[in-house]
Amino acid sequence: MQYFVSRQGQQYGPYTLADLQRYVAQGNISPDDLARSEAMEEWKPVSQILGNIPAQPAAAPPSNYGQVPVYGMSPAGVPPAVARANLPNGLHWAVLLLLMVVTCGIFSWVWIFIQAAYVKRLRPNNNAIVLYAVGLAALLFGNISTAGADESMKPLGGLISLAGLITIVVGHYSVKGALEDYYNTEEPINLQLSGVMTFFFNTIYFQYHLNRIRKWKLTGVLE
């Protein structure tokens, strides 16, 4: 027998009884959601339909990022129950790239702090914001010292600039680690970020994956 699920005026399905059990176990469908079969005239809570039938255990996390996650929907559209409090910013990575080019890279400095603030919400002990702040300050001070008239300050300025760049790179990998940790434990989608891509494309690369995570949180589908 096939069942349909109704949530906030939207209808999903059809699903088998086994599907309902599995999605309730995974948290995608609430026992308070309404459901009915084609033979039923009225909607009833899922809990009444399942009755005393034990919910099936949640499936194991997928092996590859990009498949349907544990908390995700099937292509048919199971309503997501993922908390949306930690929703990433929806700026498209291509728009971010354009803004970075138009502003000669200035916007990228703004955006790394926005991304770091998001990571801070996921992992409060993450120090990416501090690393970025210290790195940017060192980079600016080093460049000013290098460009100054005092020749004796140029070697020191170069070293300070280098230290600033290294600190910023460490901040990028701090963001990478926090995202992978959170999205492989709290909301497991088997997120795996490339170290090479993080080094060379960091902000744009993070935004690309954050956009995919945002879509998953809003639709339950992770492409």
C-alpha cells in the first residue's frame, strides 16, 4: 500500500509503509505529520498509521559526498527535518567571484570573515576569525613597512607579510576542518573538502560547498 505525507500544505510521496518507518527513524518525517493511503478518506497522523510497528533503523552514511545523505530526501521528496538555524549564506560562488574581481579582491577579505562567523556558529571553539584578523593585520602592516621609505624596515616588513599570509592560510584550513567535522558528525553528509582546492581557491571553494549545503537544508536534496 502506498502512502502520501502532508506537511504545511505540501504533499509528498507516495511511500510504502517501510519508507514511512525508515524516514521517521531518520527524522525526515515527524510522527505528527499527516498521512493517508489512496484508500483512506481522511488524513491521519503518521504515528497512528505506524501504530506499534517499530521504526526501521536509519541507514548508514553514504560513502561519497554528493549522494543522498542520512538526513536527506529521496528524489521523490521526503520533507526535510533538518534544523535551519545554521543556514549558510546563499551568495552564489560565481557572484562572489565577480564581486572579488570588481573590488580588486577587497570583497574576499570581507567574505572570509562572514564564512568564519558561520563556522563559529557551528563550532564555537573555532578560531578562524582570530586567525584571519591577525593574519590580515600582519599582512597590512608588513606591506606598509615594505613600501615605506626606511630601507631597514623592508626585510622585517617582508617577514611580517609572510607570517600574515601563513596565518591566513592556517585560518582557511581551520574553516575546512570545522566544516568537515560538523558535517560528518552533527549533520552527517560525508563532507570531504580538498586540501589543494582549499589552499588555492579557499573562499570560492567554501562558498560552492556552502551553497550545496544550503540547498540540502532547504530541500533535503544534496547534489
